[in-house]
Amino acid sequence: DAERTSHPTQKPVEIMERIIRASCPHNGIVLDCFMGSGTTGVAAMQTERQCIGIERDQTYIDIANGRFIRAEIGASL
């Protein structure tokens, strides 16, 4: 799976998109207190929401930042 990262509890983006659409208004803000590899942030970007993420492990922060950059580039194409 191209979206898969090394994070042990990563969720599919599609599931997070469904949860975000059901629980956050369009253009709302999603808070992810355990950001991990950034799946929730990617899903928020793809559903036109903002996201605030908290993560203490620099390895996962780096993975998440890369995913956010790819998601931004994909959204602008």
C-alpha cells in the first residue's frame, strides 16, 4: 500500500475522512493529540479542514511533514 508508513497503529485515510466529515464542520479545525504519522492531518486537508497535531517522536513528525507536503502538492494539481 503506497500510503503505508512505519507507524504501528496507522489508520486508512479514507476512514479518517469519514470520521472528520461526520464530526467536524466544513472549514473547521481538527485536533489530533497523538498525531503519529499524520493520517488525520492528511484526511483533514483532503476534506477542507484545518488540523492541529501533537506528536513527541521526531521520526513520526518527519513522516507526517512529508505526507502533508505531498497532500498539499496533490491538492494543487
